[in-house]
Amino acid sequence: MGYLQQSITFFSHYGIEPTALFPPLLLALWWFWWRWYRDRASWQTAGIKAEMLSHVMAVSPDGWYLWSASDDPVKDGDLLGGGQCSRRLAVMLSLFSGHSASFGDVVSVFLPGDGARLSSLVYRLRSEGEGFSVILGLQPAEGQEDVLRRVEVSGVRALADDGRCLADVLWARDVSSGEEDRRELVARFHCAAREASRLQRILDTIPLPVWVRDDGLDIILVNRTFLDAVDSLPGQSGSSVQELVAGSAARDLRAMASAVRASGRARSGTWHTVVGGSRRLMEITESPVIPGQGSDDGLHTVGVAQDITRLEVLRQATEQQMGSHVAVLERLGTAVAIFGSDTRLRFHNPAFARLWKLDPLWLATSNPDYAEVLEQQRLNRLLPEVADYPAFRQRELARFKALLEPMEDLLHLPDGKTLRRVLAPHPLGGLLATYEDVTDRLTLEARLRQVLAVQDQIMDALPQAVAVFDADGHLCQANTAFRTLWKVDAETLERHPAFAMILARQPDVIQADPIWTAVQTFLSAPPGDRGVFPSPSGSLSAGVMVIALPDGCVLLVQPDVTERASLPITANPAYVLSSLAELIRAPLGTVGSLCEVLFTGDMGGLDPSRQEYAGRVMAILHFLSVINDAALDLDWLQEQSEDPVSGAVSLRELMSVVMADVQAAATHRDIVFDYRYDASCDRVSADGSSLRQSLVLVFASALAAAYNHGRIRLEVRDEPVVSLSGAVLPGVVVTVSDDGAVPGYDVCSAVLALAKSGIRRNGGRLSVFSFSGRGTRVQIRLPALVSGDVSAAVAFKTHEVLTREA
């Protein structure tokens, strides 16, 4: 009221009556009310439209992101900032912020490269109004790395009628399924294109002309061979491609293709055509193609042409040669018959009628089949006796269809004859049969086999090793003694090995024997230049005979001298040594005294050579004295057996005792001992007394071989051995070697044979290696104890002899 009072006072001051202002005031109030009512109605209508558009936008299948014109990009400083995200877009892109998500949240869900591309396109839309449409990929969700989703994003600018910018909108649509379908269609298209290209390349590699006809019998597909045959260019099809044959033959070929399409069965025919300037005979086959499920597949046929000109030439040449062959077969003594594919007799020579006692007139006029010929042979009792004749006849007739390769068999007739029959497929169909009487030849072969069997038994009964080598030096026959001596098994004998191969498998000492070098040279010489075998001197294999046989073969006879020489020693070694000791005991002292006087010079000086001879005699006498002493204590030899002994002994202590036994004799003769014990194993599995006797014999042999001022080396080291079960076990090897010559070789070998027997009883092995001019080395291998137990004994062959190397 104060304000109204002031207004009345103001108007009264200027002479204006307040009542005069009331009508205009009412008019103004009405006008303001009318404007307010009109604007209110407009706002209600706009609200309804806005609500309707909002709901329409909300239910749209595509998501959207909108920047309205009211957004002020200059004020915000970022053209991509602000905006409004639809709920559909938030659900589509899995945005956690929902409809309040920013454009940065939208970009973050796309692949890094696609997100940057979208930002660039939207920036151009916001700044320049340039629309776009692009398909972008979303980042895969956790656990679904193999699933790739794609979204089609379109950017548009909404303009008013007067050109004003109202809003910038991004529309997003999930096109993952459609994209996959499109990609699948593209992939299938490319796969079909590759398949078509591959099929075309396959057709081009076929060396025969191949073509395909459509419903109109026009050629729509050909291979390279077809184009080369008709001199056409690639890419032609339909009526532009000429037929493989020309003239009326082309019409006949199209007619055959039409008949094939109508009947659904393949047909073939032969036509002559010109290919590459030469006349060729072609066998053409048209085959129908089974239509597919599609209604537009049509009826197609495939044609293939094969050049049979060579077959035609061969057939003509065969027919020409058959006339000349018939003339030859007529004069053969072997029975020949030709049966056609219908089993009827087409040809026979006179020998066939004579052999089977058949009437030539009946054969020539009636042309009997194979069954009738068999029946006539049966009536003449010229067929083998069989229990079931119908089954036999059925098997014979089945050969006309089943026989693909020539076969050979023997027919044993009731009259005692044996026929060799050969059945072969005839080139023109049927069978070609030949019959040959081989009765006499089989009888001779049986007698020859009997003679060879008797010869083999005689050779096996011989104690000598006998072998026969052919003209090329390959072993073709050997008796049991040779196979045992040279260790040739039955499988090796069947391969007929060369002598050089057999010799290469023997020990080095046998290969070094000069006689076998001479035998190999004799076998490699031409048969006409062999003459008499020159037996070399100095050979260890005495008594070997090599004789050149009249047929070019070589006979080799070898006595087993090794086994014969070892029999007196291995039979009763204790008795041999005892007898030897009795024989030398009486003169031993006298001879020893005289040699010692001569050697010391008490009876006068000796020249160096005679003094050396006296020293060698004293060495032999000392060796004989050792044998004499050892023979008195060889009761263990009487009880030795093949069973190995068991026990444990300290090898180091045993070697000390043995060295004490022989040290006195070695010192008296100025013999130097080099003793090295490098073995980590001290205890071995052996009997102490037996092993000591064997070692004394080995040292006695070494003392005898080393003359005055000689040197004997003794070395003990570790070396693995192989047990009976094949396991590798620890062991020791004792090596005794001297630097002197080897006088009294036979006596040393006999004594070492005794030592070897004792070593074998203790589970060990003794080996002797003799070097010309460099002395002898003896190696003794013994099994060691493992964890305090007796180790497994090493198995050695009982027939093993001393090994020597020249």
C-alpha cells in the first residue's frame, strides 16, 4: 500500500487523476494476461512434444550422443566436451556411467586405433559440420577375447530451416551380426574363387583333353590340353569353342552327349581327328554330371578323350606277327595251346595233340572248349589223380578270369611222367598254355641232390676245416669244422661272403698271419693265372692247403693246429709239469753250476757274445728251477674244475708276497722291476692260494724271457668288467711285461696255459701279447669286490686260446 500511495501522490503532483488511469491499466493487465495464457499454451505444447521426442529417442533401436546448440564450446574450451548420452548407447557400449557418460567414456570402449579415428571425425563434425559414417571395433570384454563386436557410427548435424545449427548427433548401431555375415559371404566368395582356380589348375594338369557341356550342349569349361588340341585361345566358351572332332563327327559327338544327358549313363566312341598336324584315333567318353539340390544347376556332361592311336598300331602289328608266330609254334617240340576268352581252343601245334593223345581232326573241326579238353584228357588217364575232379575242373576254368600273371606248376601224370606247365594270359584274351616233359631232368636233379648231400656229410665228418670258394673268391660251401673254427654262422654262409670279409672278422693276430694274405691274393687272381698255391714261410698256420679246382673254384683245407697243440697241456697240466720236473731235476744242478762258473769268469774270460749266451742259459735254468719248485706245490691243479672259486683276498698284500718270492732271483740276475699299483680297489674275488700259484707262473715266464740286465714292468690299475648278466662291474687288470726276446717259446706257452687255467677258476682272464723284438705283455683281469660282496664272475669261453700278436 505504501507503493500505491506513492504512485497516487506522484500522479496528483503532475495534475493527473488516478481514476483516469484505471481503464488503461485494466487494458494493460488484460493484454499481459492474454500473452501469458498464449505463451503457457505454447509451452505446454512444446513440453508435450519434447516429452514425446524424448521418449521416441529413448526407444530408438540405435544409440545416440547429442551436442545441442545451447552448449557453448568456446566457454568450455573443448569441442568434444559436454553432450548427452542415450541410455540405449550406454547399454550398447556397456558404459557404467549410463546416460551421464561423457564422450571420453564412449571413445574409451573402442579399440585404440578406432577410438582415435572416432575422435578425429567428431572433431571435424563439431568444428566444420562434416558428417561421416564408419564401422568401428569394440574392445573385447574380459573372458571373451575371441569375440569381436563392431558398431556403425554415423555423425550428422541438425539444422533449422533458416540454416541455424541446432545439434550435432552421433548415431550408433550394433552391426556385429551383419558384419559377420558379410565377412562370411566374402570369405565364402574368396574360397569359391580359390576352389574354382584350383579345379582349373587341376584340369590343366590332366594330360587328356577334358571339357564340360551345359544344357544347350555348348562347351563351357575346358582344360589346357583341350585348347592345345583344337588350337583355341584361353577364355573362349559356348559356341566360340570348336569341337575336338570336325565335320560329321562333331554332330555325332553332340548327339552322343545328348543321349548321355537323357539316359543318365556314360557312353564312349572312337573318332579320328587331327592333333598337332597328325591323324590320331581318339576314344571319347561322355559322362553325365549328377545335378545338385539347386534348381538352376542344369544338366551337364563331362567329356574325356584318350589317344589310342598306339593301341591301334600295336593291334595291327600283333595281328601281323601272329601269323609268323603260328608258323614258329607249329615247329616247336613243346606242346602249345591257345584258348580264347570263351575258353574255346583257338590254336594248337602238333606236339599238343601228340602229348595228350588227342585226335588232330577233332581238335581242328570241333574247336572244343577247355572243359571238353580236360574231359578227354581224363578219359585218356593223362590228368593228375585228384580226389574231387569237379572242384579241380572249376579251379582250372576260373583261371580264365582270375589269372593276371604267368604261373608255372608241375603235373604228375599216372604213367610216371612229369610235365612242366606254364599258363599265361593271352594279349588278345584267353590263356596261353605250354607243356614240357621234364621227367628226365627232374630225375637227374634228384640224383645230383643226393650226391651233394653225401658230399656234405663226408665234408662234415672230416676233422679238418674244409671250404670251397667260387671263382670270385666268395664262400660257397664249408663243413662244420670250418664254420666252427672261423665262426661263420648259417645266416652268413647263405650270403656267400667273400674271404676278405670273413678274415676281417677274425682277431688281429690271425689277420697278420702271412698265409691268409697269400690265400686272399690267390683267390683274387683270375682262375687261369692261379697255378700252384705258394705257401709262405714263417706262418703260424702250418699245414694249410689251397688247391685250384678245374671249374674255377678253390678248395681250402686247414687243420685245427691251435686245438691240437693245446691238448697235451689242457689234458693234465699237473702231470706234465711233474714229469718235466722229474726229467730235469737230476742234470739241473750240474748244468747250473757249470754255467755259473763260465758266466762269472772263474775259468777264464769270455767274449761278450759267449757271455750273453751263458746268461741266457742261466735264465733258462732258473726258469726250469722255478717250474721244478712250482711242480712240487701244484696239488691244486689236481683239484681244479670248471666251477669258479669264491672268496676275498687283498690284491696289494698278495702282490707283495709274490714279489718277495721272485725278487731274489731277479736281483741275482740284475733284472730291474718297475712296480706301480694305481688301482683304487684293493680286494678282489679270488682264492688266495690259487691266485698266488698263477701269478708265480706268470712271473717265472717273465724271468725266463728277460735275460741278464733286463727289465720287468708290473702295473695294477682299475678296469671295468662285464658280468654274466651284462652289467658293467668294477675290476682290476694286472699287466706284466718284459723288454727281452722270448727264448723257449713253447715252454713259456705251456706254463702260461697253466696260469691261465688258474686265473679262469678265479673268475678272471689271462691274455698274452707277443711283439717281435720287443718282448711279451701278459694281462690278468680280475673282478673286484663291490660293497664288500663277491662280484659276479666274468664269463669267458673255455676254448679261448692264448692270443699273440706278431
